[in-house]
Amino acid sequence: MSLALLLARQLRHRPWPTLLLALTIAVASALATAVPRLSSDLADRQLAQRLAALSAVQGDVSGHWQPSPAIAAEGPWPGYEEAMEEIRAAQPEPLGSLLAPAQFVARYPTTESFAPPADTGFFAVTLTAYADPRFADHADLVDGAWPRLGGDPELVEVVVLASAAERAGWTVGQQLGKSFRIVGTYRPKDEADVRWEHVELGRRYLELVDPDRGVEFSAAVFVDPALVGGTTTAPEAVLMGAVFSIDAWFRLDASAVADVDVAALTAQLTALLANPWVVHAPTEDEPATEEVRLASELGAVLTRVEGEQRGSRALVAASAAGPLGVAAALVVLAARLVADRRRATLTLTSARGLSPRQQRRLAAAEGALVGLPASVAGGVVAWAATPGRVPGAVAWLAVALLAAVPAAALAWQTVPRAGRRDLTPRGGRARLVAEALVLVAGVAAAWRLLGRADGGPGIDLLGASAPPLLALAGCLAVLRAYPFPLRWLHGLLRPRRGLTGFLGSARALREPAGGAIPVLAVALGSALALSSALLLGTLTHDTERAVWERTGSSLQVSGPRITAETAERIGAVDGVAAVARISEGGSSVRLATEEGEAHVRVWLADRSLLDAYAVAFDSPPVPASLFGGGEPAPVVVGGEVPDAPSGTLDQLGPVHRVARLDVLPGVLPGLGWVLVDAERWPGGDAAKSTLALVALADDADPAAVTAEIRGMLKNARIAAAADELDQLRDSPTVSGLTAIFALLAAATSCLLALAVAAAQLLGSESRRGLAAVLNTLGMPRGSLRALTAWELGPVIVVALGFGLALGVGIAALLVRAVDFAALTGGATAAALVVDPATVGAVVGGLLAVAGATIAVSSALAGRADAAQQLRIGEDR
């Protein structure tokens, strides 16, 4: 018989163990492909969200310069557009793709002011002249025509915003001041386009209130862009041309974000902003050189995104180690199961002259035939089902490595080694050395991870490997400690009359199904599954805490002055439970203590602040004793304030500290601050307040309340905590990590079930033989099923207990090491949140999976044919 025919017969005979091995490799390959792609997609969406949320001032790369008269006379726009496009094209990737084509606007530095008719209600009108070479691409003409240079020899033709013309009573053909004549009106194509932030008056007009003189009307007029270079033909009534200043900017295209290295992008942006760029090279006619130095506030945003991505990758890597570790254990179990089912064939072929090397080659060929299609199938499915732009070479390298694993595992398991598979705390020298090395590596990785938590550009390979190394070290400790509770249980059951418990505990201790591998699989899987759940719960909790710290209450109202009467009107709105005004008593007040002096910002609040905080915090961060009586005056301090229990505050006198806070929720208090009861502060009732915290009732409609408050305070900024919470929960960080953790938890549960089933199948032959003997001696089938459950049940319970304790420790380490503030936007460090419901769900899920698998295996074991098993025993 040829080796190929023998291999084909082996694959056809009892294929289930081989299919289990193939399924394990397919799942592992899918995870190895999907997780990096999902992590890459999460990083891209984090960057895209940050870029899209930036204002034009924050995100755009902009420049400002003054053209020389001769260059302006030539009509500068084509040359400027070409120069800015050359700057953009010179940038390396990914910065080059993120920069959109440059946009321009020219502004005349002098405004035109005149007194309008008295019936308009304005005491003055101020006009600012702009020129935009692509204005027609961003605005629609409502009435009239676009302005033309030279159309009117006396006045400059302009277009004005249609809403501004309607408000001021202007019409087409009307002269404005000494210089302008309206030839048309327009409206923006998209008022939400951030380009208008560079020309704010291009989409709205302003009514500026002067308490003494009345209302001033401020608007923009747009001239023909040719006027910027038309000094020779400009009307004599105005001195335009070269006096226009040029603003240009590159908008960041968030839609172009794909597999962007933020660190490289930051370095490229720094290089772009470091040196001036030539926008007009010297010529024979005009030797002057025009240069522009670009500027942007994007660097700080990129630094925050980099920290956010670094934290996300650390959490994903730690969570992915769980199912991959269980998959590795399952591969060993499946390979051992395949070899166990091939034992008769191996014995026969060995007797016919097949050497151990040839047997290993045959097993490796079988593993290759199984592993290659399974690994490729898992990788292809994951590649098609998940977004992301991980390079194909990286993804398919993992697929190729996993395809070779079954061949190596089967070749290793083909020739059995002597020795029992019992678990014992003793071990040889090699085992002690290996365990010591793993423990040292885990401690070193944890030290490295913690040492780089507060500094350093990223988590290196050693630090990133800390969670799986610590989990492996913990599993080795579990193997050492596992026999002790089983021995105690065995001793407890020894004097009892029943045989099932005594015999089952003895088999669990002396002949465990699958040896140490199921213990490792359950401990590792449960540890990292629980740590992932705890990390997700901590992330969610810290996200909510960060929102409440920023808003302080249900609504945060800021901007215009909020008087006591306005606060009463807000409190009368249906659905409002409490309103707390926060006033500023002083921006630099001297605080003298035994530890030194500091100049602090003084904030004033009354007792209603406790009611405003009540909807956001279980216990108000500001103690009620702040508003109590007695001397010296109680205060709450924070920031850069000397750490002393008492002191003297100017304008108030002796004070004593009742609390020290890292953050004053709802307020940006400054570097050093003190919160005082408004009733104690001199003139506290009359202090200016531009901030109020509004608490809503449970059944209130935040949108309706916001609309009513906005009607009272026209220009107020109102931040709703509910809206911010919804946005953060839907953000790429929270939603993306939730999806990844859910996928990994599902994969871990499936692999654990397969590992328990494989462990049960490994001992099925000897178990059926023992069951046949015991059945002939009168043991009922129910006891036989219980005996089967005993064989792996204690393993699951003990390993699960150790694994859960290990999972809490790993989660606490990662919370300490990973910058959760970068993920959530919080101002303070996160603390591990152990939610009993989350822990219960994880424990219940793992127990349910393992229990169901054991129950099915026990039910099948109880159906064994005693007569057939005894005949097989005689044949042996």
C-alpha cells in the first residue's frame, strides 16, 4: 500500500478529530486576520473623527502674506494657486493625501464705516471687503449679477449676503458708503462648510450692541477678485490692489484617512510648518520673493489621537491573547486526539516496517492537507467580513504560519512518550527552569509596561506582551496549585458510602482528561475574557465620568451674563429640577498658607450646586459642609494650590479646606482655584456669572428645555450631557472596542467549548471500558454519566476560579498602564471598575458553555454498549 493511499484511508476513517483540528485552525486564522484589520480600522476612524470635528482654525494648515505691488498688478491668483499646489504635492504620504487643494481669500485691511438712515435702527454700518477667486463655487447668486472690475468708474461693484441686505434694507443698485455699489446678493451653498470659519462674515452678519450708542451693523462685501491685481484700473474712490492681504489654507480631508501612521503624520506636519515656503519666485521684472510660513494647531490633536490609538491597540492586543491562547491549547488537544485515534494504524504500520521518521512525515502530510485549506478559508472569510487596510503580506504571513501548525502538532504527537498525564505540583528540572523563565519574563514585561505608562512615545513589544506573559505565568501557578483542592475533595469523599464521587475525584486527580492542557485553556481563556469585560466596563464608566466632569449636570449653559432673575426664569421651565449659577469672585486673589502663597481664581456658588450635581454623581463632589456656617470660612481648593489645611484668602479672611478636588465638574477652573460659598464672599450676590448648571427631572425633554433656554439667552452655548454621552458611546473608540471585545469573547467561548469537548473525547476509550466493567457490576447509567462529569468538572471549576482572579489582576495592570484619559477625554486617571453584573455575565457564560459540553459528553458516555466494550477488551 502506498503512503498516499494510506493517508487517504486515514483521512476517511473517523474524520471528526481531524475536522476539529481544521476548525480550530480556521478560527485561529480568522482571528489573526480579523483583529489587526479591525484594530487598523478603529485607528483610522479615531483619526477621521478627530479631524472631522476640528474647526477650520484648529485643523486647517493656513498661511498669511502681503503681496508686493508689482506682483499684484499682474493678477496673482494663477501663480498663487500653482505655488500652493506645488507645496501640497511636495508633501510625503500620508500628509499629501490628507491636504485638500488650497483655498484663498483676500481681505482689505481697512473697513468702510458710515451712518445709515435713522429708521434702520443702527447707529453705524461697518463693511469689510473680501475677494475670493472661487467665490462662485461656494455661493449662489440670489439677485443681480456678480461684481466686475471696471463696470463702474466711480464705485466698486460688490455682492452682499442676502439675509444681511434684507435686515439692513439694502437693494441691488444701492450705494454703500463712499466706495461700494451693490450689484447682487448671494447665499452660501452650505452654511455648515467649515471654510466659512475663515470668512465668518461671509455667511452671517453681526449686530454689535454698544450700551451707550446702540447697535452697530457689521457685514461683508465681496469684490471682483481681479481687483486684487487691478491697481491700474481700480476706481479712484478707493485705494485697493496690493494693500489686500492674502489668506490661504489647506483643509484636512478626513475622508482620505486610511491606514495612517499618526506618528509619521505628526513628523511630516512639523516639517511642513518649520520652514517658510515660496509662493512667488523672483523674476527679472520683479526680483522680490514672496514667502509664507504655514501654521496649524493640528499637532496637539495628533498627539492626543496617537495616545488614543496606542491605548486602543494595547487593549485589543491583551484581549486577543485569550482566544489565541485557547486556540493553541485546542490545537494540542486536537492533535493528541487525532494521534490517539490513529494509534492502531500506527502500531500496525510500525510492525510492517514503517519507521518513526516516516510516521511523522505521514502525520505532517496529513496536517498540511488539513491546515492549509482551513487556514486559508478562515483568513479569506475574515478578510471579506471585516474592514481595515492591514497590508496583505502581513495578514497572509499569519495565515501561512497557522497553516503549518497542524503539521507540526501531528508530527509531534505521532510517537507517544512514556509517562502518565496526571497533574502534580512536583516536576523535573526542565519544568522548573521553564516556569522560572516565564515568570521572570512576565515580571519584566509588567515592569516595562508600568514604567512607560506616564511617558514614552508608545508601548514596545516587551510591554505589549505583559498581559499574555502574566496570564501564562498565572496558568503555570494554577497547574502547581490545582492538585491541592482536588486532594482535599478526594479526601473529603473517601469515607462516604457512594462510589461515584470517590472514584470520579480520583480519576480527576490521577487521570485527568487531556492532562494539563484543559487546565491551561480554561484558566487562560477565563482570565483574559474577564479582563476584557472589565476593561470595557471601565472604559464605558470612565467615558461617562468624563462627560459629567465636563458638563457638571444635565445642561451646562455658558456665554452671556446670567443674572439671578434669568436663573429663576430657567428654574421655572417645565422639566428643570435645579439651577446653579457659578460666578467669578476674582481671577488673581492671594491665598496665604503655612506651605506658601499662591494667586488663585475664586469661584462662587450657592447651595443649589449640590442639587445640580445630584443628577450626575452618586455623591456630590463638593461637600455640603462648604455651605455651612462657622469660622473660619470653609473652602474647596484644587490645582496648583499649597497643600495646607488652612490659610488666609484676601477679601475673605481665614479659611479652612474642607475638600481638595482634581476637577471642579462643569467648570474649567484654572491652574489654581478656590470655591467659596457665594453668601460669604463680599459682593457675592452682584458677582458676574456667565455659567450655570441646570439639572433636569427624570421625565424632562432635554431638547425642549434647551430650546426654551436658548430663547432666553440668544447667544448662549448649551451643552447637554445626554447628547455628549450618546456621541461618545457611538464614537469609534467605544463602539469599536465594544465590537472587538464582543467578537473575542464569542470566539473564546466557542474555543473553550471545543477544548472541553476534545478533552472529554481523549479519555472516552478508557472511560467506556471502565463504564462497561462498572455496569456489569451493577452501577446504573445515571452514575456512569455522573462519573464522566466528575472527570472534567473539577478541572473546570478550579481552573475557572484561578482564571477569574488572574483576570482581575491583568485588568488592574492594564488600567494602570494604559492612558484611559486619552481614550475617554477625562481629566483624571481611571480606576478599575468591577461591575458585579459584568463579572456574573462572564462567569455565567463560561460555566454555561463548559457545563453544556460536559453534559453532552456525559449523556453520550452513558449510552456505551457494555457487551461491545467487554469484547473489545478481550480482543486486546
